[in-house]
Amino acid sequence: MIGMGKRKFALVHDYMAVFGGAEGTLKEICGLFEGPLFTAQYNPDKFPWLKGREVVTSWVQKMPMALTRHYIYAPIMPWVYRAFNLRPYDVILTDSHSFAHQVRKRPGALHVCYYYTPARSLWAPEIDNRALGGRFGALRKVLAKKLKALDLEASKGPDVLMAISHTIGERVEMAYGRKVDHVIYPPVETQKWSDVQPVDSDQGFLMWGRLIAYKKYDLAIEACKITGHKLQIVGSGPFEPELRKLAEGMPNVTFHGRLSDADLKSLMSHCKGVLFPCYEDFGIVPVEGMAAGLPVVAYGVGGAGETVTPDCGVLFDEQTPECLAEAMRKLDSRTFDSAVLKANAARFDVEIFRQQYKEAVESAMAKHFGEKA
């Protein structure tokens, strides 16, 4: 872990009520740099790896449902993050998918922000319409306009901008009018999946993760109605009842619920490929699949368009059952080299992230403070 001697570091992250991909990245950043962690809400039970580290929360921490329905506090988050006192710190490292980048530094300090995305509900409502949809539409639009103005203002604060993919780099530029300084792909534990050995492809295609609407499991089920391919669905979530209803009468679709890593690996060894029909800013699942030696059929817009190369799978460009079915048939007609798949996945390994992120921060410090980090 790096303390950088006389420089005082503070790390800032969006709400920490649940553990997800962003928090996996934060874990690596915490392993690289010392200093307290600032966040609006924090559930310590979800983050045992932070034991012993100073975590500074906001007044929201004590509010009703702060850890169970954290998103209801989103409209006030710009002010929550601006209220943190970061004046004692020389280097501020934020990683943000909503409002963490709103923090304020003292004059002369360095602020480096790693963007998972600008707040999607504000800047990409076609992906996430929570800010505009639902009840009280007129009020939501007024509030969204105010939040966008605050967010645009806050985007001028970071001295160095990083993004998790070129897709997000373009979104940052479109929203904020600033080019990112570095694209650094988030960390994936590729070695964790590298010991999967193919046995056969009798179980068809595989999908895993949280069963929520935007992941497009329904699209995969509809495509398998067309092709007759077997589909293995691993995971749980609020969309599961609808998916099970959609798959009624389809013996080729199997719901496994949550599986241990060992059981998922065993299932992988009997599958021909991974389906990834959703739009993601990066998308860890395709990389994990390739690390296990499985080719990927993916929607070619967003992160998967950057990670799934032509020799590692098939991309399709319209989110329709027919287009996905055609891509699945194309994968059927091809053969893939497991070594090539694993080598491609290795480009996104956690060690690559650690090296690139550390070097980018050290370079920014050297330039900003006029000295070696």
C-alpha cells in the first residue's frame, strides 16, 4: 500500500450499501493507497475487507432506510458529498458512478476521478430513466434539471479524469465537455476462472448474474425459443418470476438459482458459450467467460464491443430475439481457441488494473506537485 510519504490521501466512493462491481474496483484502490474512505452510507457487514480502515460517513447514515433503500436519497447527494471536509488532504481519489465526484478540495490539492459513468439517470435516461420516469413526472423533471446543473458544475473539479472504458470516456465528454486523460479497464479476477477445463457443450449457452430487467435474460429466452438451444441461467433477482413465466413449457431453459464458484465452473465446463445481450458500460461477465475458455455472444454496443474481439465471440447490433438467434447460430458454426480466449481476458486482469491505476496517479502527482511521487 502506498502512503506517498508527506502527501495525505483521501478516498471517496458513492454509497456503500451493497457490494457490486464498482466496490470490487474500490477494493483494489484501497489496497494501493492509504487514507480514510469517505462515503454517504456504509454497511460494514458487506465490506469485511475494510475492517481497520477509517470510514467517514455522512449524516444520511443515520436516516431511515439509508442502507436498505439507499437510492431514495439520491436527490440530495450532491450536497451530501460537497459537505465532506477534505481540506486536510493533498490528494483526493474518487471513483464515481453518481455523485462522489461532487466533493470539494482545498486550493492546491489534486483530485483524480475514476468514472464508472456520469450519473446515468441524468445523462443517459435511455438506459436508466429513474430520474424522469414514474410518479410525479413534472417534479422529477425539474429536480433532474437542477441535479444536471450541479453535476456539470462538479465535473470541472477533478484535475485528472479516468474512465472504465472508451464507451464511458465518450459519455464523459458528451456530458461534461471534457476528454478523459486515461481509459483504465476495471479489474477482473481472470485467474479465478482459468482452471475451467472443457468437457463437452451439452448444456448449451450460459448466463449468470443478478436477474434484473436490463440484463436482458428475457431476450435470451426468446432467442432460445427460436433456435432450440439449451440455456442455463444462474443467479437470482426481482425479475425471476417474470422470466420463469416466460420460459414455461421450455425444457431447454434451466434456472439454477445461485451457485458456488465451484458449481458454476463445473457448469461452464459443459457449455458452448456465454450470452451477454445487455448494454453495459464495461461488463465483467464476458471477460470471466473468456477467462474460462468460453466464447461470447454479446450485444456489440458498450463495453462488450471493446472486450469481445472477433476471435473470441460473435457480436450482434440489434437487441431483438431474431438478431441474437442469428448470432448464436454463427457461434455454432465456428471453433474457438481456448488459449486465445484466455489471453484476451488476461488484458483485463486485476494486476493490469493495479499497475495502470497506480502509475496514472503517481504521474498525476508528479505533474501536479512538480516532484516525484
